[in-house]
Amino acid sequence: MIKEKNSPLSVRIVKDKSLGYVPTNLKINKWAKIAFNEEKDSLVIIRIANKNEIMKLNKIFFKKNKPTNVLSFPNNSHIITGEHILGDIMVCPEIINEESDMYSIEKDNRWAHMIIHSMLHLQGYTHDLDKSRVIMEDKEKELMNILGCPDPYYAN
């Protein structure tokens, strides 16, 4: 676990094996923490998953029988130490890297967007309705801009 000084967010990254390009833990931590907008000590677990794993979870929890780039599972509970469990994020390198190539986006930019997107979901942002989608996308664009990354929704 890497916890930055003065950062209330702890990020645990679980990687079993190499599944193509995966950014460093330092980068993933940076992207998660920039999207974290709460004051309380919190924990998020980011699991690097293969297509089969993420497809199974997508089917069980979202009734979609296909792999996806990222899944977010908000928790919002507290453990005995008082630490707030923000939730779990499952990311699929195979899908994210394919999307990066397909959309001609630098891999780190695509990864940053997916980590930020999923962190916002853990904090209550949604894109189910047009109004909430615009709010979430504006926040994503703002955070990506802070990182020096281009607008993730700009069509090439």
C-alpha cells in the first residue's frame, strides 16, 4: 500500500500477472488521488483483472455478458480502525489498451481517464441521465486537464 503524506486516500493495487501494459503503481495512485474529493481517511482497492474475470463480474452485477474496461463497486463502510472503505475498482488492461489503440490515445491518458472515471463513480457520480452525465464528464475533463492530459471526450 502506498499512502502519500497528507493524503487521506490509501490505494491498494492488486496485480496477479502481466496482462499487457499496466501503468506503475505510482501513476495509478496519482490518478486515483487526484479524483478523490473527500476529507476522511479512505481506502480504495484497485484490482487488475483479465477479460474473463471482468466479464464474469459484469454479468453477475450488471447483467451484461461481455467484458468491459472498468467496473466500480462503491462500498462506503467503515472498518474497526475507523478507516472508510470507499470501494473496489476492477480494471481490464486488455480492454483499456485496445481502446487506447483504437482511439489513438496515449495509453497513460486512457488509463488516467479510466481510473478517474471509476473513482468518481465510487464517490456518487453517475452518467445514467443526461444531466448527471454532463456533470461527470465535466469533472473528468477538469481532472484530466490538471494532469496535462487532453479532453478524453474529444473525437479525434
